[in-house]
Amino acid sequence: MSESIVPLHNLLAFAAHFAAAGACFAAFLWAYIRFTPWDDLDLIRKGDTAAAVSLAGAMIGFAIPVAIVVASSHEVLETAAWSAIALAVQMAVYCAVRLAMRNLAAQIVGGNAAEGVFLGAISVAVGILEAGCLWG
């Protein structure tokens, strides 16, 4: 009797977690794009590096803690709950940067890559810190 390289229950668990994490990521992306006052996707299509880098940073900053939860909890509902918290944290990061940099929206729309990089980097850094807090 030969054994499967990947046991079926592992494949099903992977599929469930990947689907849950993917759905959470899609929900995050939808919410974040609507939360910012600029049209991220339209600006990216037009070649706006600031919008691309800021959105990329937010996506990575969200994905890192979600990946840690998937790896450590093995519970789909826990993944969804912590994903909602990671979404809220990324929204708070955006709000904090927007308060600190009053004309952030105009700078992003204007293609100021420095401000986009700054927002993206803070989003990733906070995501890493959040993931570290979840590692336990």
C-alpha cells in the first residue's frame, strides 16, 4: 500500500486556510481602496509610483500578520478574526500618517513617490510588529 505524498486531510486544510486568507485579503484590499480618498487602482494604471508603493506596503503589512496567524493557529475562524484586526491596524496606520502629513492625499495623487514610500514602509513595519505580537 503506497502512501500519498500529501495526505488528503493536509490538502483540505491548506485549501481551507488559503481560501480563508485569500477572502480576507480580498476584503482588506476592497476596504482599503475605498478608505483612501484617492483612486488607488486608477492612479496605478496611470503609472503613479506613490499610489503603487503605498498600496503595496499596506497589502504586505496586512498579509504578514495574517500569515503568522494561519501558521500558528490552524483555525479558519481565528484567521478571519485576526484578519479583521489587521485590517483595522492598517486603517489606523493610514489615519496616523495622514494626520502627520496633512497633504498626503494631494501628494499621492500628485505622484510624490517619497510620501508613497513613507506610507508603504510604515504599513509594512507596523505589520511586522503586529506579526511579532501574534507569534506567541
